[in-house]
Amino acid sequence: MKRYLSLFLALILCLSLLTVALGDGDEESGGQSECQHEWKVDTTKSKAATCESPGLKAEYCDKCQITRESEIPALGHSWGKWMANSDGETHSHTCGVCKKTDKANHVKGETWEKDEENHWKKCSECGAEFEKAAHTFDKTKWEKDNAKHWQVCTVCGYSTKDTKAENHKWDSGKVTKAATCVTQGVKTYTCTVCGATKTETIPLTEHSWDGGKTTIAPTITEKGESTFKCIVCGKVATREIAPLGLSMTPEELLTVQNMTGNALGGRLDDEKWVILQGVATEEEYARIQGGWPITVTLKVTDITNTVGEELTEEVQNAAGKQKIYCFLKMELSKELYQDPPIPVTGTTEPIILSLTLPEEIQEATSKRKERGFTVYRIDGDQAEKVAAQLSEDGQSLRLQTNTFGTYALTYHDTSTGSFDPMLLLYGAVGLVTLGGIGFLVYKLFIAPRREGYNEDDE
Ligand SMILES: [Zn+2]
Ligand SMILES: [Zn+2]
Ligand SMILES: [Zn+2]
Ligand SMILES: [Zn+2]
Ligand SMILES: [Zn+2]
Ligand SMILES: [Zn+2]
């Protein structure tokens, strides 16, 4: 019955459409009037859609009694938010319209969520948290920059750089490259926590100067100069030596040296300034005044056995009765600071020398004789007397000479010409006595006879 009804309705619909088509054709060809539908919802037939089921919209036109229907699609659920369930595995959501509830497993994210303390994973639907734990830090692994060090969670990669970074803790440092006078050194500091390093430049060291040499000797008034060399880099530097000033006099700068073992103990026996002026040239004296030391040395050698007969004869001729005791070679030399010794054959002024007389020749052969000594200077074959003076004790001889070379020492004894006052007294007394006796003899014996003669003559 229902099927027939449908068929019938379909037939009516076809007819009405055909009518409309024909009507249109009629309108063109003089036409008939058409229904202006006024649709009204058929509330008895219509049905509202639900979340899951479609609804129906039924309408009819009052004017022509035509009806029509259209389906209203299902509304679909109006799900609320997913909410985690207490089972820790699932979450549920509920439709706000029909209150239907759906349950599903959490959708775990692959990435870690994190804050300063912890890391965890999250359900992308309901936000439930899983595997929440504090960050894990490896105390041996540090991230660092020039100033600070920090750590990274080995699980989630969380970095404490922005929250807990600390300044490096530098140790006291090690010299990793020593500085020299030519190249700077390097000192390396290490962070005792993370092992970071930083370096510091060590400045150049001072040069390592050697002991230095006096390259310009200072004088009393002029400064000198020392030259130093760095034993590392070879750099050369000079340093002034202050002028000596007048702290030392030329006399103080003179050293008189008599050779030990000099024959007859020969020695220079004069004032230092006399010796100095005698031996030094003007130029040398200026240097000595400028502070250069000088040494004057006297060497006396007994050459008696080597002079030869000829010279001995010459001297003996000059010396006459005097006996030659010995021949001496006297050598004088001067040694100025840093110069080699120079022999001095002559001095500008005579210098006094002393000779010690051996005991064997100090005394004369008789007490009534006196011993005299003479010194001859021998120049070629000429023997010339030199002024010499015997000391009061008769043990040494001082001679003055300005020529150094070969000398001869002679001596001879002479009778003492001394006059004894007692002898004079005895003589006078003797003479007076003799005179008195003579007078008496004359008066007593000679005079009376002469008077007799006179008487006879007269
Ligand atoms: Zn209608
Ligand atoms: Zn629903
Ligand atoms: Zn969830
Ligand atoms: Zn972490
Ligand atoms: Zn560090
Ligand atoms: Zn150097």
C-alpha cells in the first residue's frame, strides 16, 4: 500500500513537472498562470537531526498542495576537551550535546618538555605528563665559553647556560712558555671545574748581562765606560763609570817595588814624588794624575864574575889604590796600568838608592884607619864617581844617580887624621916642662960661661 502511494506520488510529481513544461510552452504561445509557492514546514513530518542521525525537513504549499522533503545531515558530536583518566594510559572526552563519552590512549609526544628542574613528555591531546624527572647532569661534561661553564641534561638536552652558568674557577696558572729577553712567555690558567684554559702573556725578561769590561778607563776628571753583553741575545750595552775624583794622589798611585834578592839589598830610598817625577814622562804623569796606577821596580844583580878583565882594569885605573869589591847591574823599570813594563835607563832627576854593606867590608883593617867607599858608574869604558854617603852606623851607603846600568863599589882605608885634645895637653905640658928645664940649664951652666967670654972679649 505504501509502495503504491510512493509510486502514485512519483507519478503526480512527473505530471506536475510536465505541466510546468507545457505551461512554459503555453506561456510562450499565449500561456497559463503558474503557482507562486508558499512553503510551510510540515512539523508533523519533519524531524530534527541529532549528533549521529540525519533529520528531515518536510514542507508543503498551501496554494497548490505540493509537498517537498529534504534531508538534514547529522550534526556530529560536539566533543569537549580530552581529559586524562586516572589510569595513566587513557584520556576521554564527552559530547556536550548528547553526552556520549569516548575513551582513547594518550598520544605521547616524542619531544621532551622541560623547565629549570625537570623534564617530561606530554600527551598532545590532553596535556597529561609522563616520565617526569629531575634533569640528569654528568659532572665530567661541561659546556663553556670564555667566561663561564654550564651543563646540559644528558636526557633532554636542557642547558643551564641561562640559569645556572658559573664563572670559571682559575687555578694559579703554569708557565707554559718561559719568557726570555727576546720573546714573551705564556702563562696558562686552567678552570678547576671544567678544564677550560686561558693564557696570559709574560713580559720580556731583563737581559742577562755578563760581568762587563772596562772599555774606557775613567780618569780623575773624565768618566769612563764599561761595556756589557747579554749572554742570551748578545745585545751590547754600555754603562758610565764615574770619574775617579781626587781620592788618590799620584804618590798613592805609585808602587815602589824592590826585587827580593837584590844584590846588597839594593833599594829605592827616595821620596815617592821624586821617584815619580824622575821616571814618568809628562804624558805618563798626566795619566797617573788621571788615576792610572804605576809600579816602579828596581832590580840589582851582582855581575862581578861576568864583567871581564878589561873592564876590571879600566875601573882599577880610575880607582887607583882603592879595592874593587863588586860590580853591580842596576835596572829600573816602570809599569803603567795595562801597559807592559818599560826599562828606565835614565831619570830626569837623580834618585837616591841604598846599598847595604856586607859585614866583611864594613870595618877598616886597623883601628887607626878609616874605611872609605866609592861608587863608580860605568859608561862604556868610562868610570865616573857617583855621590855616595855612608850612614852613621857605617852599615849602608846611600847614592844618588840618574843613570841606571853597570856600577862598581870600591873601598880603601886611610889613616885617621883625627886630633886628640888630651894629646895636645900632654904635648903642651911636655913642651913647657922641656922649656923650663932648658931655661934652667941655660941659666945655670951656659949663661955664666958666656958672661965670662963677654968679660974676656970686652
Ligand atoms: Zn504551491
Ligand atoms: Zn553527541
Ligand atoms: Zn591524553
Ligand atoms: Zn632533562
Ligand atoms: Zn670552567
Ligand atoms: Zn738579552
